[in-house]
Amino acid sequence: MRENAAVQMFNSGMNCAQSAFALLAEDSGLDRNQAFRIASCFGGGMRCGEVCGAVTGALMAIGLYCGYDTPDDPDAKARSNALALEFERRFIEKNGSILCRELLGYNLSVPEDLEILKSKGLFTSVCPKMVSDAVILAETMIEERT
């Protein structure tokens, strides 16, 4: 139930991207604080309601374990791209979108929408599920590939 640990990170004040990435990166040898710093700018769809931070955190972890690191390996690039697309497909199938503003129903970069998000408690009711789902899906995909 590692996804519960990621949700606990989120509930303690880390953003969605930090929570997903740091938890998933634990077995890589990457220091948790480094993982938090790497993912710190991706929460809330990069603070503008774009791709959900839990999704970007999970994609960073998939890249960490299954990505490519040489510019001249088209097969490795193709595998990495296919994994990203498959993760996104599975997340959309489960949640309807990968966009933060669509998952929450409001755009947190719009001050009025941000106030509605806060007043309705959507950060505490919707976001933990997105973190959990992203971690479960990414962990499954990483295990399938390693």
C-alpha cells in the first residue's frame, strides 16, 4: 500500500508531484529531499492547471526507471515514449483526464477558481485520489518493465 504513503506525503503539505515522484523514486537511490526539490515546480499542473502534478511525478519516476539516457538510441526513445503514452491512457481511462483543471473542475491559476477549490475542499477530496491512482499505475508499469 505504498500509495498510502504518497497520500500521507501530500496530506502533510508536499504537492501532488512531489508526493508521487518521491515515493516512486525511493528504490532508485535518489535522496527523498532531492526528489522533493526536483518535483517541487510541477504541483497543481505546474501551478496553472495543466497536466496534473501526480501524473508528471509518476512520469518522472517511469523515466527514472525505464527511460533512455543516450541521444542516439531510437528504440529506447520509442519505448520511453510508448510507456508515457500508455501511462497517460490508463490514467485517463481511470479518471477522465490528465489535466488538473479538468480533474478538479476549476483552474487553480484563476484566483476566483482557487477560492472555490479551497472552499469546496477539492484539494483534500480529489487530489489524494489522483496521487494514489498515479502511484499505483506507475508502480505497476515500472514493475512490468523491470
